[in-house]
Amino acid sequence: MTHPQRSNNPYVRMTNLADARLGAEAIHCTDDFFADMNRMLQNHEPVWKEGVYDDNGKWMDGWESRRKRQQGHDHCTVRLGLPGRIRGVNIDTSFFTGNYAPSVSLEACYMAKGDPTNETNWQEIQPALNLKGDSHHIQTIDCDEVFSHVRFHMYPDGGVARLRIYGEVVKDWTAQTYELVDLAAMGNGGRALLCSNEHFGTMDNILAPGRGINMGDGWETARRRIPGFDWVIVALGHAGTVSEIEVDTAHFKGNFPDSCSIQAAFVEGGSDEQMAAQSLYWPELLPSQKLSMHHVHGFTEKVAALGPVTHVRLNIFPDGGVSRLRIKGHIVAEGERS
């Protein structure tokens, strides 16, 4: 199975700061007569509902304004789920054909508290870009500033299925120095980097907030027909010492892994591809554990004291699905390894 938002997308290993699961919200728009502005922030792929209409017209999975009959254009302000440095965007017009926005641009700002006002200074990060219908438009954003909000412009009107804002989470860790935190959580900057297979469900789902809402809201591999096992490598949001682990198989009943193990290491350099090979030799953080269906498996006593680590590798035997992975521990200072 192909995941369109991941194909040929160099930013797929980054966090989508505009993911509704992380709390991203469209807080204002000039018009969303045909389709609610917050639909374009949903994590799941856009869907087409043949023959489905509401009181205003054809139901569309995205943000769609009415046909503009006066001067001006439509725009929407989005509060990002997490502040961060924006590295790329994917403007997706899936299923919008005769009603897509012909051109768009993107501005951003940072607000330490609250939301933008009429006095807010916006910075353009994506100049006007021509769009095509039913297509993905992936663009690089060359900027090192931290942003908390974006303002998305459509010229003059129309629809967009998804707006994905890829970047690096910027988090103030000083307040959590002594707290037990989920170092792998998407909201703390954790990122799924590589995996052996993600045929049914994408690897980044295991780091999302809350429990999975269904079997599609997790990482699930194809049925393995050759010897071996499946795995996923996760970069933690901050280096830390791990003391608790949770492996949740929510909604996976006839397809949960038989068992799992976890390896970990403090990685200081090299490419992701090199890391995949080296991860075979990482020390064991959690020895092989039997799993059961639709269950949160908590581990504390069997978690090895490896000291500070930056990456973990979850191995599942031989294949199957995992809904969430929680790697809980205490952060360590930059450069500290003792």
C-alpha cells in the first residue's frame, strides 16, 4: 500500500506541526462555506465520499470557501500544535479538481502567548505558488526562525484537502528537568526515522498522543512470508535515561506481534541509513517480551540501566501491528553521558 503524503517527501521523518492530533487548530478564516477549515489539519489521508452532500453542497474533505464574487482572497490562520522551525510544507489538493485553489502563499509568526491580532507582524515563508488539482505540492522552507502560527492564503478562493507543516519541535525542557517524561512522544519532538515495513499503518503513528482510535491509527506491517522480523527506529525528542516503557496493541487483535524487544543507543552522528545497519548491534534496553491483543503492556523492572540514550529500536516478532510506544525517562543535560 502506498501512502501518498510519504511518497517522494523528504520531510516525512519530521513532525507535522499542523497535525490536529498535536492540538493544531484553525482559529480563523475568511470563509469556509463548503468545507470546515479544520478538516485540512486532520492526520488521515483525505477521502472522497461519492454522492454525499450537505446543506451547502458537495461534502469535501478539506477546507473549501465559496466562489468569490468581489475583490480580495480567502485566508486561514492556524495555531500550530507545537512551536518549531518549519522546514517544508505539503499542500495537498487531493479530490479537489474543478474547485481547488489556483494559487496559495504562506506566512508565519511567533506568539509567546495568545493568538495573532491585527497588529501582528507576519513573515512570508512561502511566496505565491501555483497549484494543480488532485496533487501534492511539496515545498522547502528556508528559515531558521521559530514559529507558533501560520496564515494560509488562497487566491482568490477554492479548496485544499490538507495543509501539512513539517519541522522540528522547539521545546523548553528546563521546566521538566526532574520530571518523568515520554521522551519518544511526538509532542516532545520524538520522530520515527526508519522501519522495515509500513504497509498498513505508518510508523509515526506510534508516537502520537492518546490511545489509537482504530487499527489504522498505528504502525502495522504486511504479513511476513520470509524469515526475519520487523522493526522501527525512533529518535527521542531529548537524550535521557529510560526507566519505563509502554507498548500498546490497542485494536490489534488478530494481528498483534507475538513478542517484542527494544534496543537503544546514544547516537552522535551518521546518516539514518548508517544508523539502521548499526542498530543491529545496539545494546538491549528491553529483552524479548510476549505481547497480547488490544492491551497496554507496561515494563519497568526489566528495563536495562543503559544510561543516556538518544534513539531506540522497537523489534516486533515476526510482524503485526503496534498502536503506541512510550519511552519514559528523565532528560540529561546536553553532552552529558555519565
